[in-house]
Amino acid sequence: MRRNAFLLIVLAVAPAIVFGQTDASNTTQNSKPSKHKTMTGCLSGGTADEYRLKDDKGKTVLLYSTNVELDAYVGKSVTVVGDQSATPSTDTGTGRPLPHFKVIEARPGSGRCK
């Protein structure tokens, strides 16, 4: 009888111990990824400190930055890191709204511009 009671207790407690533990290494490796996006393309100048980046797939976004000097990259391939706005531009020159992209870092790209 004692043996059956002991076995019952072990069977009831063991799953709680096993499933109650967490793997500490797993929580650090699965932390949230950076929300920043990286884009590469040809940079062209715009108006009012806005620039256009056209990637190799033909997608165009409007770039702006408060701390990165983008003038040096106009007419060249550039890789930018930043955050894309959920609100598109009201640019009427293209006939369709373009996404805004706030640049936090820029470096020369590996592509060529035409």
C-alpha cells in the first residue's frame, strides 16, 4: 500500500518538476530581433531633405534622416539601416504613395547605379 502511494506521488510530482523548468540559454537566444530594416539600392536626391532609394527589384522608398548626411551617396549604391513608417507619403509626383524610411545608418552599397 505504501509502495503504491509513493509511486502515485512520484508520478504526480515528476511532470510538474519537468515542465516547470525553463532553459535559460533558450530565453537569451530567442530575444526579440531588431526592428530595424536594411535596404540597398540607388539613391537619388529629392526636395526638402528627402531622398529616394530604388532597390534592384524596382521598389522605391522615400528616405529621410536627422543624423545621417545622405548627400554624399546621391547617384551611388547605398545600404541604409532604419525604420519604415507605416504611413505612406502623399507624394503626388509618382501617382502612388511611397513608404517613408527613417535612416539611422548608411554605408556604400555593393551594387551599381545606372
